[in-house]
Amino acid sequence: RDGAGPILNASRRPFPFIRMVFADSGYRGPRVAEATSIAVEIVKRQPDQIGFAVQPRRWVVERFFAWISRNRRLWKDAEATIESATAFLYAAAVMILVRRIARNQ
């Protein structure tokens, strides 16, 4: 939670088109909401919910973690530089897209 504000501010230059982010209740509060001009929407659990239920927009985060889990190096290893970590993320994205294209042929 403490790092969310600086990360959102740093993302403004490379991603100026981002207007809203979704977060869970751990990021609720003024520290994150007032740190940047990006709107932060907290995805809340339904008041009558018992057990597991898919939350709106939360599936996007879970899907990302599943993609990263397929590439264990991205999930387990800490890269020496941001550039190398970014390169491995691009490689993982290319693998996903190639599989999708092959499936549709």
C-alpha cells in the first residue's frame, strides 16, 4: 500500500492514457487516492457474500497472476534490472499471443 502512490505517479509518463485503476480493500484510504490524478476504484466484497465469489474487475488481476505463473522465471526470480524483467514480461506476452493465434487457425 505504501508503494502504490509512487508507482501510480511513475506510471503517468509511460502510460498517460490510464485514467482509472482497480484495487482491493488493502489500498483503501487517502494515501493512495490522493497520491495521483488516476482514479482508484476499490473493488468491494458483497455484504452478503459467503465463501468465494468472483468480484467485478478482480478477475483481470487474477488472470495476470495466472499468466505469470505459467512462466516460473517471472514469478520466482528477481531480475537484476528493470530492463531484463520487462524483456521477460514481453516474452511471456508473446507466448500467450502466439498460442491464441495458433488456436484460432
